[in-house]
Amino acid sequence: MVDRPELQWIAGQLPAMRDTLLQLAHINSGSFNAAGVDAVAAKLDALFAPLGASSERIALQPFRSTADDGSIKERAIGSALRLRKRPDAPLQVFFCGHMDTVYAIDSPFQTVRELDPDRLNGPGVADLKGGLLVMFLALSALERSEHRERIGWELLFNPDEEIGSRGSAPLLAEAAKRNHLGLIYEPAYADGNLASARKGSGNFDLVIKGRAAHAGRNPEDGRNAIAAASELITALNGLNGQREGLTLNPGYVRGGGALNIVPDLCVFKFNVRTSQPSDECWLHDQLDLLLTRVNVRDGYSVELRGGFTRPPKVFDEKNQRLAAMIGDCGRALDLDLQFKPTGGCCDGNNLAAHGLANVDNLGVVGGEIHSDREWMRVSSLVERGQLSALLLLRLASGELSWS
């Protein structure tokens, strides 16, 4: 075990961090609860203020989606919070964690409870509010070091990761260009291990229009949008297994009304996961073929909306090198960390696509996220805070180098 005063300081912060986590988790910050997300931002701004970074709130564009009637619906989201310190230091490190959760303001899952002395169950305790405090501990430890001037840092708290980071994507792209490496605080796996390669993701909407008619008197004059959508859904689902690592999930269908009317509208939404950048072109080619077959039919039209939001994250040489550094820091702290590929995606995908090496689940150890069983191990606040802090301290002192 490494014996450094900065790491000892982290160990002494556990009771305070547990209390702060409870405060954060009891603020509902569902992605579309802009007021709740902004309340979390205010708490974080105050928490990080003693570190002396510049602070700015950044308003983001509303989230646009397809409503059940085929129209475009806009929903407000919270502002991003960006902190920066020592932008002229020789090594620039980017930190990121999201403030939003998947639990809407009307969700029944709103409170935290203790499962045992070292485990909490609650909304966002693992994904990702625990990770926000791991960041705080690591950066606080760096600022206590005599070598802190060698590292500049930028921190982005974004409000929309759980809905694809469409609004904050430009901020992530900017950060990738001006930093040397990235540390992202999604939760570690339940066994404590970390992510290597990640699949890419895209969300697509199809608006299928036909022609209404009486279902009994003149059905032949109608063009059934639900029937056309069914053909598309079957064909799209049939793409599964045709390209290694690419999966497609039909996830949402709305259409029709009175049973004596031939339905003239159907909205269909689906998610795609990719393993290689070339998968995106292949999928678009398949979509073009399928949609053309419907659009050439009399009385039908199909509009495609959405697209790929996160390219696949390839575990390339730069990412492997950063992972090796973190693995070495883990061993110094008696942590045997393994890096494993996952089908999930996060802001680490965006950063890697813009060339920034990053490890993206350096947050607390937890599990069963995106459910009312979400839990986190309280002691991992210290454990993971020390892990990131040791990496920073070694980089700052010159024990490790990144170029």
C-alpha cells in the first residue's frame, strides 16, 4: 500500500463524502428535470469552489425528439458546469461526469436507504453521483501536492449523458482537442473492474405515413402505416447477426386509433450498437435499401430521423497505455484491476472519437444501475478517489510521463 499524505487525507473524508452523496442523491435530477439538474450543479459548484478553478454555466440546446403524432418535440435540459484551472500547465487532464439520472421527477424511486454499513441503494448513487465525489477527492488531493503546478485540469459536469449527450457533445469535442488525457467517472463494474473497448450507439426514428380510409367500406383505398411499419420492423430486426458485433433493438412503436380506420401514421424507434466505425456506413446502406422499398410504393412515405451519437470506442494503443498506468496505480493500492469490453457506451466514446485517450468508469463500485435496485459500495468513494489521485500525483511528480 502506498503511504502518501494526500491519500491519507482522502481516507479521512469518507463520513463527509457519504453525507454529501446522500444530499446529491436526494435531489431528483432526471434528464428532463432541468431545475433538479441545475440544483445539483449549484451544489457541485459550491463543493469544488475551494479548489480555486474558474467556473462557468453553459446553456445547452433543448433536446429534440419525435412525438407520437410525428411532430418534433423540444424539451429543456439543465445547463452544463465547466471548471478550469491552470490551462497553461504542461499536462492537461480532462475530467467528466454527468449530473442527470434516468429517474424522472415522477419516478417512485427517489430516496436512499442503507442496505448494510457499506452499501447504499438509491437513485444515482452509483450512476453517477458517487463518481462526482470521487473526482472531488482526486482533485483535492492533487491540489494538496507540492507538484500541482505541473498539471492543469478541466472538469465538465454535463446534464444530458443519459439521453445521449447531444447537447454537450460540442463541449466534449472542444475538451478533447485541448487536453492530453481524460478521466471519466461512470461507475466501475460490480466486481470493481474497468471498461476497455465500448460499443457505439445510435438512436433512430422512422415516421411512416400512409392513407386513411374506412376499414369496412373502402379499405382498398387506404394505405396501412402500421402494416408498412411491421414490414420494416421485421426487416430491421433481421439485420441482427448479419454483421459481427452489430445489434439492432426495435424499442418503441406508436400508431393507429379507432379500429374501423385504416391507420395513416406510425412512429417506430430503434437503437443500434456497433463495434467498428465501418458498421455505421453498412447500417446506413441497409436503411437506404429498406426505406426506398417503402417510399416507391403508392401512397406511402417514410422519414428517417436521428442517427449515431456515439462512435465505438476502440481500445487502441493510447487507451491501452493509460489503462496500464491506472492498473499499475491499482496494484500499488492492492487493487487487481482488469479491463473488459462492454456493449455499453458513455462520454468516453465521444472523447476517443476525437482522439483523446481516456478511461471512463473510474467512479464508485456499484451495480444494478438504471433500476430501483441501484447500489454502490460506500468505501469505494475512498478507494477510487485514491486510485485517481495516485495517478495524478505520479504524473505531477514525474514518476509517470504522458506525451
